[in-house]
Amino acid sequence: MKPYLIGITGGSGSGKTSFIKALRATFSEGEVCILSQDDYYFPREQQETDEAGVRNFDLPRSIDKKSFKNDIEKLLTGETLERLEYTFNNENAMPKTLVFKPAPIIIVEGIFVFHFKKIRKLLDLKVFLHAKENLKVIRRIKRDQVERNYPIEDVLYRYEKHVMPTFERYIEPYMDIADIVVNNNEDFSVGLEVVKGFIRNKLAEKLPSVG
């Protein structure tokens, strides 16, 4: 039986990573496989620079969408994947070899999973995380300073020049086609339970109890 494919997107700082972690903590790897767009960035030296010479990681063409789509299709046909983790500009992080095993439910997440037309067409369910702009800025600052060692001036510059234009052009327009919109201003607990319940129902269909 073909796996059920769920796409999860939202602007930077909308809470996708935390939402995904909560799903990962709920379901086993035998039940749910999660594939992140973040591991499909082209190498840093291939990224475009803006007029100030700053590399822009927030463009659709910064992603190797062909490999991303091909790997999704491999999972859908039952293949196991191996891919090197992408560590952005964090020189202190050692990339790990990530292993993705096929499962009844496959989740793909990232800011462009609805924008990439060929990937969007594969999705059985589309989930959009939404949050107020000021909250997303704060979350982006915390993430980029702690996890990626970016100075605050750099984080704010990227948000204004790269992140916001990308959200308005490539992400927000697709909120209207989402099957489920999860509001994450204070927390996403209600939306999380909705998605968990949906996954449990799909698993019951695909993994019927014996006897």
C-alpha cells in the first residue's frame, strides 16, 4: 500500500521544527518517516549573494529540489535513503549521516514544499503553520544565534532582506490551499492534536491489527 504523504510548511520562525519534534516523539520510525528540506541546500559556495554580498539561503533555487523530489519518490516506493546532514555556517557542527527508512506515513517539511509544484502534487495532506510576524522574528533570532552562530546584526539583516520577501512571495500565498492551518502564536497544542489524530487514523487504515 502506498505511503501517505504529508507536507508541512510555514514561514521561518512559525514553529515547524518544534512541531515536527513533537510528532517525532509521538510516533515510531516504523510508523512515520520525516524528511526535511533543510538537508537539500546546495553547498554554501553555490548560494546566490545579494547586492550587499550576503548569501541568500531563502530562495527556492537555494534548494536542490530535484534531489529532494527524487528522494521523496524513493521513500514512496519503499527505498531506504542515506543523506549527509546540512549544517549551514556552523563550523562547530559535525554533519551526521542521516538514514531515512520508508514508513506508512511520510512527512516532508520545509518552507518551499508547497511552492515546488512537482512536490506539492505528491502531497496527500498539506499542513501550514502560521504565527504573527513579531513572534517569528524573535524565534529566528534565537535559532540563528544559538544554533548557527550568526551575529544579531546579520540575523536582522537577513530577516528584512531575505526572509520576509520570501515569505510574502513563496510561502504565504499557499496558506489558502492548506488542508490544515495551525496557529502558533502562543502554542500549537490544539493543531498538533488534530494532526496526531489524523495520523493515528491513517495508521489504523494502513496497519490493521491482527486477529
